Amino acid sequence: MRILVVEDDDDVRRALVRTLGRDGHEILAAGSLAACRPLFDAAIFDLGLPDGNGRDLAGELLAAKVVGRALFFTGTTDPAQLAAASALGVVVPKDVAELRRMLRRIERGEPGKGRSET
């Protein structure tokens, strides 16, 4: 299982991570609520997935403040899908170099669509 542990006592948090990790769990640990929001600075979504649309999941994760920014790494040329995705985040064509440039901009804290506001 993947488990999030939010515990402010460093010793208790480390013990939980160690013990649960030995049991085979994948643990993400934080010492405060603020450290959990967002869990991920950015998330990369494809629009067309076999079981749905990445845009829908991005909207859910942004609203829940699980991710800070949504990037849509897509090859679609459908104007309606691209416009809907752009409303939530940054659309990056299927170009790894461009994706990497955008991630560097996010790391530098440059403003852009898809950043969760608190």
C-alpha cells in the first residue's frame, strides 16, 4: 500500500516510516499540514487515457490541493480539449525538451496556470 503519514513528532514519524516500510508499504511522510499541501509541486497528465480524461483527474487533484500545477503532455489537436485543459494548467505538446523547460520554470517559481491558490 501507499500510505501518507502526517505526524509532527520526528521520532514517531521516523519509527512509523521505518516500521511500515519494512512491512512493504510505500510511505510518504510529513511533519505538518502545510508540508502536505500540495503533496506534489506538479503533475503531468495525458488527456486521452483508456479509462477517462486526464483533465478530469487534474481538476480533482488541483481542487483538493494535492498538486500545485497541472501540465498536460498531449499529442491531441482537438481545439475543445486543448482549451479545456488550458483552463486548468499548461498544455505541453509531446516534446520532452519543452516539458523539461516548463518544469524548470515551475522550479524557479515562475507564475503560470495550474498553480493551486491558497
